[in-house]
Amino acid sequence: MVMEERVSRLEGAYEQVDRRLSDLHQSVQSLREESRQSTESLRQEMVQNRAEINSRIILLFLMVGGIWATIVGGLIALFLKL
């Protein structure tokens, strides 16, 4: 093989490596973007779930407080009647 043929082969191989690295770079960038979007989506979902949980806890406290007030009021009424 002549030196020019070897250099030509090396140049072709270099171009292939360069294209493959470019494709790999694009794939990594795409994966990063998908990961970022997924993370942002999860954050939004967590915020919504936290708000829903907080509202349910407040409702639960209100219900328990109302039941407790009703029971205490009933007991006071019973003791005052005696």
C-alpha cells in the first residue's frame, strides 16, 4: 500500500469518527433535554399534590374540630340539665 492510500483511509476513518461523535453529542443533548422536561413535569406534579394534601388536611382538622365541639357542647348541655 502506498502512503497516500493509507492517509486516505485514515482521513475516511477520521470523518466517520467525527460523524459518529456528532451523532452521539446530539443524542446526549436530546437525552438531557428529555431529562430536564421530565424533572420539571415531576416538580409541577409534586407541587399540585402537596396543595391537594394540604387542603385535605385542613378539611380533616375542620371536621374533627366540628365533631369535637359538638360532643363537648352536648356534654355541657347534659351536665347543665342535671
